[in-house]
Amino acid sequence: MKYYRAIKPFKAISFDLDDTLYDNHHIIKKANQSIIEHLNQTYPELAELTEKQWSLYKDIEVAEFPEIKHDVSLWRTQTLTRIMIIYGIPEFKAIKYAQRAFSEFLKLRSDFVVPEASLTLLDKLAQTYPIIAITNGNVDEFKIQLDDKFKFILKAGNGFKSKPEGDLFIEAARRLNIEVSDILHVGDHLISDVYGAQNNGAQAVWFNPNKQSLSGAMLLPTVEISRLDQLYKLL
């Protein structure tokens, strides 16, 4: 546990979800592989679609529509629609099929169990502070049984720009009737979580279980932890 500056009093704790409360890397990797297989097997026109081609079209979509990066669900759905049309599926069918494929992906990327230690931590912290979640991702919180662990969950998209932009932090403070500076944000990413929180006035706890360096940081965190249970020391 490392302190980079003195921690100030706070009134609420916000958590990133992916790669903070659970290891998301292998989950997303597996989901991406599985959805390509699903597309190959479900739609004859997409039988030869590869992960590399998927990534290419995803990059093209965000290059043409930069704002779509703030809504990963819309980004994926629009990319699916584009691919289906390019591969010969009529547009009216492609729109419908893309929604179905996205629903399948959401099931795949939410097919895991949150570690019991994370659930216990949230329950204990909630006895002292309002606990919320602020995420750029699109995990199904009901499927992974996190829906009742937070006062509310804010996701990027639907008018809210993704972290490190300030939209989600500002909205969280508004809903809690506090200032952004009253929020202690916990997350694994040096840019979206640490810089996003610090640059918008909140304090940031950097969750760094793999002992990464600070070389990519734009602002130093308030505190660095390697285990989530170290948060108890901040109470």
C-alpha cells in the first residue's frame, strides 16, 4: 500500500467493475472468441469471419464515428450491423440479427462469478459509506449478482461520456447530493480510473495487483493498493 498524497475525508466510495472487482481480461477474450464462433455457425454469410476482421471493422466504425467509443454496447451493435451488411445480409435483417448477436455476447461476457471476497468487501464498506459503481463496460450486473451491492451503477453511454471524461463522476455526485471531491474512486486503470477521478476532482485509489509501473500515468493516484481488502485501512 502506497500513499502518494494525504487522503482527505470522503463521503462515498465508487468502484470500477471490470478488472477491479473481478479479473475481466480472460472473460472478454473468451467472449470475443465465442461470439465469432456463434456468428460463423449461425449465419452462413459470416462463416469465414475471423477475429482479426472483426477488430478491423470495429476500428473502422470508431474512426468514422469517434463519439461511439463512449458507448461500447452501441459500438459493438453498429459494428455487427456493418459487418452483416457488407457480407451480404439485407439491412433490415442485419439490424435485427445484430441485436440478437449482441444479446448473445452480453450473456457470454457476463458468464462468471464475482469473487466472494469482493462481495464481502462491498457489503462491509456499505455499512459505513454509500457504495456506487462507475464503469465504461456493459456487464450484466444482474447476471453476475452485483445489482444489489450498490446504491446505483452508472455506465458510460446513453448521453454519458466514458471515463476519463467527467460525466459519470459528475452524475454520481449529483445523485448522491455531494460534490465530486467527496468521492473516493477505486479502479485499476491509470487513465480511465486514476486520471479520470483525479482530473475531475475526486480522489483515486489505484488497484494494482500485478505491480505495474506508473509510467503510463497522467496524474498520480492518491493511494495505490495491491489487494482490495487494503481499503479497510482507509476507513
